[in-house]
Amino acid sequence: MSSKQVPVKQIPGSYGLPFLGAISDRHDFFYKQGRDKFFATRIQQHNSTVLRTNMPPGPLISSDPRVIALLDAVSFPTLLDNDKVEKLNVLDGTFMPSTNFTGGYRVCAYLDTREQNHTLLKRFFLQMLADRKDAFVPLFRNCLQEAFIEIQDQLSRKSGKADFNGVFTDASFNFIFRLLCDNKHPSLTNLASQGPKLVNKWLVFQLAPLATLGLPRIFNYIEDFLIRTLPFPAWLAKSSYKKLYDAFETSATTFLDAAENAGLDRTEACHNLVFLAGFNAYGGLKNQFPVVIKHVGLCGEKLHGDLVSEIRRVVSDEGGITVSSLEKMSLLKSVVYEVMRIEPAVPYQYARTREDLVVRSHDASFEVKKGEMLFGYQTFATKDPRVFEDAEVFVPGRFIGEGEKLLKHVFWSNGPETEDPSPTNKQCPGKNLVVLLCRLFLVELFLRYDTFEIEVAPSAFGPAITIKSLTKASTI
Ligand code: HEM
């Protein structure tokens, strides 16, 4: 695929007129075309999967919205080469929310790999997760138990419908809080049951410029003007953030003591902890479970039956659910990877070139100058038809057997699925944990139920899922 000689070409595409070009592109992106069509039409127009365009939010929030978009499986990994690209303040793209949202600190996810603090913090996070690995399975199963009871309650109370997102938002928050705070349930802290609401409020003021509510057309210009002209000031989320900070400061004693022992400042470590728990972990998971149930739900009863057989057989043979018994469930593992391939929960990645370099696509190579902003729409990289057969189709068994070789093209964690996060890269330190949680979620689901039905609707971030029915397990 990448060994053949390809011609050097100019990067096609234009940024349009200053200011107006960026506004026009963002209207195409959010309102006129939508994100997939936005990129697909430009690929077609320029006959290239590497091209120039503006990315939202644009004026006045980002001072320079111009990017080089990498839209195939060959060029996308340039974004992951930390020797060639810098990841300084680019977590959210061409703008960065005020550090007042995080106590005045630039937290780990905004730091470049060449900043010493990144190495220190990332090493500490990886160690902190490794120290808690024995808690992952029992703690999450406990949270899942609460969640399924609530779903069943809602199904019997609310005219046969259950709000999956609401229930799993709470489950995600409870899990991550308990994992990081010595198993203390957030309801026993100053947060009571308000944790997810407080995080949502804090997140929305940071991320609103990247979203659309999907309102009827006549509201588009108003929405665009209101959320993309000036950044929301951090004081709007100040009281919510303070409550979250206080809860972690009083409950995460082991974490914060260990941070101090590792040479980190306790206050800075606590702001990093709130960001890791609220933005990285909870923000990712609250979208991840709806995406998993959406695809497994849409596949229907045949896949449900196959998963039921595999899961119940292995659990019975192995005498329970452990990390190693999950490893024996090859269909389950493949299904989770396929979800991450077809709909990565965090689809946009950004990085600035450290030096002049050459970016390759399947058919051409392109010279990029030092300091230019690269942008990857991961959904197109992991649905590249020249790497994945039937790339647009959800193929449950895609990654079984020989198919495992394709895992190097799955990038949901900001790195290939075959590589691991480290202090010297920007790959998600929660990578293995997230995969484990998705597997556990499906295992619990199919131990309890034979099949289920859902309704899917779009929402500002990710799909909104309503459970319409659950069929209780007919075998054990
Ligand atoms: C479904 C859930 C998750 C998804 C989709 C996800 C995805 C990602 C992605 C794409 C990045 C890189 C962002 C970038 O630099 O462009 C990232 C970074 C990060 N994630 Fe996750 N993540 C998830 C869950 C978690 C969890 C559970 C944790 C911790 C317990 C975590 C902690 C972090 C941290 C600290 C970073 C910054 C890494 C660095 O600066 O080197 N994430 N995550």
C-alpha cells in the first residue's frame, strides 16, 4: 500500500476570502452539508484525500482556522508521529478554551510531548491506572448492575421506554469517580447525584463552539452567531467546577498523595485529576456506550444470538468474568473494535508540524511547511475503502483471526490499536481500560438479556438512544 512511488503534488483546496471563507466553510460543515458530506464533497471536488480547508469554529474564536485535512488511512497517521508534529494546545482544534476552566493550569491533554510536565503527568496517570487495574472488573460490574436495574425500572414505569444515555452517563461518572477516589460513591460527597450535571455544564461552555443542536433551519444563523462568535467565559462554569474540584480534593486522597510523592504539585494534580475524570474519561465514555449499543442494536437478533452463545459459553467454561475470560471471546472483541472503527467517539485530531515535511496519501505526496496545522477526520481514515473491505458496513467479525492484522489501522485512542500509550506519545492512557469497559458492558448485557430493541436519534454530541424492549435471558 505505501511502498509504491507516488507523484509530489500541490495540496489542493482553498481557504477562500479572509473571514468570509471560514464562515462559509463552517456553515457548510454544521448546517448545509454536515460533517461527512463536507469532507466527501471536497475530496471529490479536488480528487484528493489531502486538502486545504477551514475548520470550525473560525472567527472570532480561533485566530487561524486554516488546516490541511488528512482524510485517508495513509496520511492520517502523520498526526500520531510526535517527532514530526507538535500537540501544543490543540486538543480542541484551532482554539483553546481559557485555562480559567482548569484553575489557571494547562492540563496534560493540552501539553506537547516535549514539555517536561507532559512526561511527568502522563507517567503518573499510567502508573495510577496500573495500580487500580484489579478494581476495573468488579467496580464496573457493580455500576452496570445499578444501571440495568434503572433501565428495567424505567421500562416498566415510563410507558415502555428507557433513556439509555441518561442512565449510562450516571454509570460512567460513578465508575470513574469511585475508581479515582478510593471507591467512594459520589452520592456520599458534596456532589450528591449532581456530578454528571456539573461536569456537563463545565464541558458545554468549553466545547459549545464545536457543536450544533440540530435545530430547524431558521435558527441556524442565530445558533452560529451565539456560540461561535466569542468564547464562553469560564466564570459561567465557576461554581460547578468548584464543587467538582472540592469533591475530588477531599475524596481522592490516595491519588493526590501519590501525585505529591511523584513530584507533582498537589493543587495542579487535582486540577489535572478533575480534567482527566471529567473531560477525558467521563466525556469520552458518556458517548462511547451509546455508540456501542447503537451499532450492536442496529445489527439485530442474529448478532445478539451469536454474542449470547459465545459469552455464556465462555463464562460457563471459565467459571466467571475475568480479564482473561474476556480475551477468549473473539466475536465480542471484534465487535468492540468494529464499533471503534466505524464511529470513533473522538473523531477530530489536530497537530502542528514541527518542521517542513512530506505527507503521503495513497496516490500522492505533499510538501507541508513547518508550523502548518494538520487535521484528521478519523472517521474517514478508519473507513478508508482501500484498507477496509465494505468500509461503510458494520462487519461484526471483521477483526477475528487474520482480520486482527487490520487493528493497526484503528486509531480511536489517538494511536494504532496495536500500540500502547506512553509518556512520550499522546495516545489515550485509558485505551485498554476503555476497551475492557466496552467488552464488560456487552457481556453483562447479553448475560442478562437475549435481545433488545432501540430507537436512535442524533444529538449535539453522539447518538441519543432509547431502549424500547429487553428480552430476559432464556438460558444461563
Ligand atoms: C471512550 C472513552 C475515551 C475516548 C474515546 C478517549 C479518546 C482519547 C483521545 C482521542 C485522546 C487524544 C486527544 C488528542 O490529543 O487529540 C485522549 C487523550 C487522553 N485521554 Fe482518553 N479517551 C477515553 C477515555 C479515557 C479514560 C477512561 C481516561 C482515563 C482514565 C482517559 C484519559 C486521557 C488523557 C489523560 C489524555 C491525554 C493524553 C496525553 O496528553 O498524552 N481517556 N483520549
